[in-house]
Amino acid sequence: MSGLINPWMPEPNAVVHQALGKLGEEVGELSQIVARCLIQGFTASEPVTLKANRDRIAEEIVDVEAAIQWLKEVTNLGIHEDWVEARRNKKLDGFRQWQAMIHLISSKLPPDRLPHGHVVLEQSENMDGGVSQTVQRPDGSEYERIVDSEEAYAGDDTGEEAPTNEQLAAIGQSVMNWIDELTQQEGPLKDWTPAESPAEIIPDLYNMLEESLACHRQACAEAKDLAQALALVTDGV
């Protein structure tokens, strides 16, 4: 019953228990480095250890894959390869559609610009024609980025700044995070599972709105009929 504590017990098989726990731990470590890449940049390095973020995320992905394989072995989790391939392809198709959407939006924007308050301290040309820039954040910390010569040597632009690719990606991720949180709470979006392609979230929400408006119109009509019936009764008294 709702509100009562269920008498769940830990997984009794010690090996399965440890395999599940290890997978959870490795997934958590991967989640941490993913967040670090979002905060610092995928090609940046951890400021204390100086280890490249892209190297760390590669290590954690392999660790998660190893933990998954171990769990499959100790639980005899027979996942048919055809089913795996079909599900993987369906998920990848959604991701690639999302990628195409981002590229389409990005192609209509001016060259990537620095976030507000970030200042280029120095820059130098690379052998491949790109320009390496040392950029200082508002808090005084620094990071490196590679841009093309057109952006590096462009004049100051006093117009309104367009969102960068990173900012657009952050907006998209924020939307997905909010959807994930709302679907776990009591309310109209409880247990809502958006389509594999994020683009289909819009028609899903539109359909929800249409259903809500239809219910509202029906309720209004019923309330009007009830009011008229009460008025007739009152007049007859």
C-alpha cells in the first residue's frame, strides 16, 4: 500500500549482489566525469592531476562495459544479440536525429563566440591553420580553445551575442533533465516517456495540451448545464 515500507531484502546471492553494486559504482564514476566534461570541456584537463578529460571518460566507459559484462556472466542474463542490435540502432537513430538538429541550428548562427565575461589573454597560430587561444573566465581561471582564424582576428562586435554551440547544447540538456525529473513526480507528466527522438517531444506535449483543453471544455459545458438546471429548479420553487 502507498505510504507503507515494503519489506524488501538485499539480493541474497553474494556474487550477484557485488556485481550489481560494482555496476552502480562504475556508472556513478562515469556520470561524474561526464559532468566534469560539461563543466570544464571535453578536451580540457583536470586542473590538479592534469589528466585529460577525454582520457578519463574513455577509461570510465570501458570500466562500465566491463561491469556490465560481469553482471551478464554471473546472472546468465541472456540478451539476444538481434534484440540488442535493434534497440541500439533505434536509440542511435534518435541521437543522430538530435545531432542533425543541433548542426542545423548551429549552421544558422554566427561563428562561435566567447561566453559573456570571458576574455582572450593570448593566442597563437597552429600548424593546421587554427588559432589556439588562452581564455580567462570571470573567476580568474583559464582554459584553452581552438578557433579558426576568421573568428580569432574578427573585430569587436558590439551587437547582441548569439548563443554558442555549448550554450545551445546546455539548454537542450537542461530541458531533458527537467523532463526526466518531472516524469518521476506526481502530476500530469508522471511516467511520461518521450519518444526516442527529442524532436517528437513537441507533438507529445501538444497532444497533452489538446487533451487537457478538451477536458476543460467538457467540464465547462457540464457546469453550464448544471447551472441552468439549478436555475430552473430555483425558479420553480
